[in-house]
Amino acid sequence: MDDKLVANASASTAAPATTRANFRWHVLAWLLIGGIINYLDRANLAIAAPGMIHDLGLTRTQIGLLGTVFSWTYAVMQLPAGWIIDRFGAKRVYAIGMIWWSVATLLTGVVGSVAGLVLMRVLLAVGEAPCWPTSAKITAAWFPAKERGFATGIWDSSSKWGPALAPAVLVALMIAFGWRSLFHVTGMIGIVFAVLFMLFYRNPSHSQRLSREEFAYIEAGGGGHEHSLDSAPIKWRALFASQSVWGMILGYFCAIWLWNLFLVFLPLYLIDRFHITLVQLGVYASIPWFGGALGEIVAGFIAAKLVDRGIASPMVAKRVLIVICSLGAALCAIALPFVQTIGATITLMTLGLACIAATIGNAWALAGDIAPRSMIASVSAIQNFGGYFGGAFSPVVAGFIVDRTGSYTLAFVIGGAIAGCAALFYWGMARRAVATEPAR
């Protein structure tokens, strides 16, 4: 602990005119908005896909390939991203990453070949790689351990609000100005937000809006400071010897497989199966993502209540919810291709996304319980690496199945079965904090 920083924080927050009660919850607005922009820049491909197929002559396998290229690059970049964040600080890396990915998004609306699109998806993935690990590290600094599940559920719900808003907003843009406008507009929004974040965000030990009492409450719960790798109790590479870390890697792979299937193919599935118009797509494709966002927030709230009432420890509460929700997502995905009406389809999509979103949100929060405080971004990024490296196969496998069989049935059944396996890995392997695991 840096006593000088604490003293500075106390002095800077002494004036009541500049403080707010529970200011830590206001900090989530940065992470929530940044995450929405992040997922708008991912989801615009799914919305633009019909226009790209028509104008550029792309196949569904090539659309799936663009999703896979993004996921593989994103996965590989997680490993250096986590180390960079823990070494150089969340604020700087977050802002630079957002500017990088926003420029890549903007340029996607310029290129006109498969090779150019692939390059832009690679650059997008490089820039987006630090976003979620930085959010996890910021949450660990601003919140006590018992509140991190709920806080994480709020900011990670941005990955559902983004796709929820995307159909309505981006379809309107595409109808008015063409599919290329989606990439131009979302790219510019990200650049503006990144500049504002650099100008106004502060760590808790430097915030003038954080009261002395609230800082003490956060600090007593294990937060208050952003720890760097200089204080790490173990070497970074030693994280790969942890059973808990491997449980997170494998479990997250299972969750992201189904997540990527929804993210890339949900709009196309509705168009192909029910032949809806683009205007109808703007409504129908939004509903499941709203369910995902609400499901994740509710799951985070339940986790916090389980801890507050003494029913479970923070780690056990998150693991229980991961088990329940991953199994729920599996059942919904497997049943999805066998229902015949669009109403039943939207209902199952909404329930399935609520469950898989709750699984993912609790997985991110679990990293704060398992990782040493100085390595939260690193453990979060390693988990994300495993999820996206393996889950990257999902879009291209699904696209191949659809192109060869003319049906999405096998793609959703496989996705559901894999998602259900997340329960096994998180419950059976991700059981202890890294520091308390027996030596190997």
C-alpha cells in the first residue's frame, strides 16, 4: 500500500463540495459506455452482412471467417494485453486501445475486398483486446470484493446492450446511407469517447470526487489501489501452472463458443429461417440482447445478495451461478432449431442469451477472486485468451455447416452441448485463489 497516495487521496477528497456518496458506482458509466462502443464495433459486421454479401459477393462461410479471424487475433492478443495493463496501468492502455480499434472500424467502411476486410478485423481485434481486462482491473480498484460481481454484471452487460442497440440504430443507418456508414459512424464515436476518458477518468487514489469514508470502505474490502506487476507474488508464467486458471480457460472456451454463435449469426438466422425484412430485423434482433443484459445484471445482483446474507463466499456464489446459467443456456440453444414460430424462437434466444451472459459476467468477476491483486488483468486476459482462441472456431464451423446442410440445427445443438460443459470446468477446477493452491 502506498501511504503517500492514501494521504493524497484523503486530502483531495476532504472538501464536501467535490464529493458524492457512493461515487464508485458512477465510475461504471465509463466502463458501460466504452463496452457498448466496443460491441457496436463488433456487431456492425453481423448487421452489415446482408449488404456485404450482396455488394461484395461474400458467402456465409466468409462472413463466419471474418468472425473467426477476429476471435483468433483477439485471443492471441489477450496474453500480451493483460501483462501490458498490469505493467503500465489500465487508463492509458484502455484509451490507446480504443483509439486503435476505432480507426480500424472506420477503415472497414473503406475497403472492398475480402483481404482488406480480414486485415481490418485483425486490427480491430488488436485494439479491442485490452478493453475487458482493463475493465476488470478498474473494477478491482474501485470496488470491495463483495460488490465486484454486481459491478461487473453492470459493465459487462455492455456486451449485450451493444448488440441490442445495434439492430435498431445500425439498420436505420444502413437503409439511409448504406452498410459502409455503419463502420464510419461507430468508428468516430469511439475516437471521441477515448479522448474524453483520458481527460476525465481518475484512479480512486487520485479522484477528487471520492470521499474519505468511501475510499476507506473500498480499501477495507480489498480495493482502493491499482496494483502493478512490481508487487506480484509470483511470476506471470506461473499462472499457467494453476488448476483454477485452467478451469477458467476451459470453462470460458465453452461459454464463448455459444456466445460467438449468437453474435455472428443471430440476425442471419432470423432472416434465413423466417424471411423477415430489414425493418423487422431491427426489432426482432434487438430483443434477445436486452434479455442478455438484464440477465447478467440480475445474476450479479443475486451473487451479491448471496454474499451479504452469508449464504456463500464471493467465489462460491459466482461459481454456483455459472453452473446454473451455463446449463440453462445449453438447454435453450439445443431447443432453438426445433421451435417453429418466430415468437418461440425469440423467447428461447432471449432466455439463452440471458443465461450465457450471466455465465460470462460471473466468470469475469471470478477472476478478481482467483487472481493475486496485482495480476487481475493478467488472469482475466488469460481466461479471455482461452475462451476466444477456442471459441473462434464457432463462427466458421457454423457457417460451414449452414452452407453445406442449409440448416442451423447442428450448429445450435453443438453450441449448446459445448456451453453446458462450462459448468463442469468452473465447478470442478476453478475452486481456489491462485495464492492458496497447493504447490505443484
